[in-house]
Amino acid sequence: MSRPLSVGVAGLGTVGVGVLRLLRDNADVIGARAGRPVAVTAVSARNRTRDRGVALGGLRWFEDPLALAADPAVDVVVEVIGGAEGAARALVEAALSHGKPVVTANKSLIAVHGAELAAAAERHGAALGFEAAVAGGIPVIKTLREGLAGNRIARVAGILNGTCNYILSAMREERREFAEVLAEAQRLGYAEADPTLDIDGIDTAHKLAILAALAFGRPVAFEDVHIEGIRRVSALDIAFAGELGYRIKLLGIARRSDGGIAARVHPAMVPAGAALARVDGVTNAVVAEGDFVGRVVLEGAGAGAGPTASAIVADLIDLARGRLTPVWGAAAAELTPAPSAPMLQHVGCYYLRLMVVDRPGVIADVTAVLRDLGVSLESMLQRGRAPGEAVPVVLVTHETGEAAMRAALARIAALEAVLEEPVLIRIEPG
């Protein structure tokens, strides 16, 4: 039998332990598919005494992850420390400088530093695998980079954060407000104590930046992603969405247009019958549209020890087999310098909710603003009468430009009868 592939794992949290368990529990299956055994022989973590629920006897232990990277007995480094800077970045850079393959689940590292890491991998002839960085157990990286390699991709979109999808699903199903459901998600372990990265859309933006680079064959550009989170989505908006035939999802969307590559993260109203609208709970889903393949939908577990470990081991099997694919699907010199299209170039339909004083002339003032800026209305909802009191008014537009819509929003917000900051949600096909 061929020599085993010796793996060093840096980080023994949930995912690192999951990798150890998977490699041990499915050793026979993995060995057959890899053509040789794949085994963890060394680990790096700060606390040696912590009980992680898995046997660590016989493994070489490095408190310094850089020493793990330099160990000549380690064939490939698995980085599951996390974070775009610090130990994780230093480890990956060190391993690649030694010509050593790296497999990582670190979406922020790849989104922020993916271009220079890819250049280092190419320079030193080392592989950099990151299937686990986006959508957990869904093989979306391999699908875009390899399975759809013959296609020109026009659009990639998805539900890329299970925490946000759980919150929005629970708000709809149980008719509860955001803050209450967020607190429950934290109790259940679906949300971090500090949920900022999730609920403000940053986690989704990291993943979308990676998908956009793969889909459109250009260097990763996280800084150009437009980002909005879900803090302002209310139970009232979710109820109105249902009445209009939509569901609200936090989407990451990247599209090729004449003006360049547009990448945006924001809450969106999706038709209730669309594939993405039916994805609930902590599940993730990705839609890709290619010129020859058409529309491809991938759905599955987006996080957790098992799904993430599954994606890491898939990369390890590729390495064991000697399969080396360029980080972004093509050599750095072959990547396109396609520009990023600014958010103000976006054209689409919009949902606009206002809280206004119920009195004559208010709707006329609002529609006058829209008329002056060339925004055409498809429909309007107003439920009940409460003279002199606050009532919600919902407006749905035909296709219009983002710049015109933002200008209209600012003017409407300044009207005396508008009592709260208006809520704007873009409408997407799903």
C-alpha cells in the first residue's frame, strides 16, 4: 500500500475535532477513494489538558502552529484556527512557503487575502484547498471551479449564513420579532455571543467574494462587496412579504453585467415558489447560472463539525490523489481584470414600507416624490384607518435604478408625515 498522507491539524475546536473523527471513523472509505491512507499525525492547539472528546495519544503536539508548518513529517496542513489575521494567516503563509499544501475552512482569510495566498501557492507549487470555507458540506467550490468549468457564469446567488436564515425563518413561522429570535438563536448555539459577523452580513460577504472570484475568474475582491444585514427586518415586513407572495432571505448575489461584476449582500424578497425561498432553518443553498448548463441549485448543511469536516476531507482526498487545481480555477496570469460594478448601477424592483400619519394628502406627497424621480409603482398596500395615528403603507415598484430609489428614500424620509426611517428591501427572482 502507498505511504499514508500525513496530516497536521492546527486548531482543535469543533471542526478540528470533527476532522479527526471523520478520518478515523471512515478510514477505510477514505483510503480507498484517496488511493492511500489519510491520517492525522500532528496537531497544534493552545491547551493540552482540555478534554475534547477524542483520543489524541500518539500525535505530535505543537503549541506553535508555525512549528507544525515546518515539520518535515507533515505532508499537508489543515488550518481551522480561524480569522483573517494572526496565527491563521501566518500558518498558511509559512506552510505555502515550505511548498506544503494547505486545506482551510477559513472564509475570512481567503476572502481578504486570497489573491496573495493564491500567488504564494502558485509560486511555491503548493495546493490551497478551501472547499470548507463556503457553505459547509455543500460542494460549491468544486462545482464552480471544476464541474462548471466549461461555462460562462452569469450569476451566482445564495443563502450563505445559517444563523440569519434561522432567524428569518423563525420570525416568519412564529411571528416573532428579530431581537427575541436572535436571543433564542444564541441560547441554541446557532448564533455567537457577538453575532455581528452573521447578522450584519459580513460572513455572507466573505463567502460571496470567494464565489464571485471563482464564478467570474477574477481576483477576489471582498472590499467591493456591498453589505447590508438583517437588523432592520421586522415581523411586520415579513408579514407584508407573505401577503405579497414573497419570503425575506439574506442573500449574497454576484452578477456579470456590462458595467463589470456586481457583488452584493442584503435582505431580499424572493417569490415564495422559488428554490431559495423554500430553504429554511440553518440550511444553506447556492444557485449558479451558466450559459450551457443553465440553472444549478445546491442545498445542504452550511456549518457544523460534520459538514465542514466532510469538505476538508474531500480536499485531502484530492491531495492524496495528486489532483492539483489552480486556486481560482486558472493561473493568476489568466484571471480577468473585470472591474467591480458599483451598487448605484443596480436596477430592480423594490419594496418600500413607511410608517405615516393617517391623514389626507400623505400618499399624494409620497407618490409625487416617486414621480419626480421617475420611479413607477406596481402596487400599494394600506390596511385599515386610524385618523391622526401611525399606519403602515407598503409600496412595490416596477424596475428602477438604485440611485433614483435612494434619492426618493431620502426625500420621503424628510416628509413631516413620515414618522420612522423607511424600510427598503430589494426584490430578487431567487
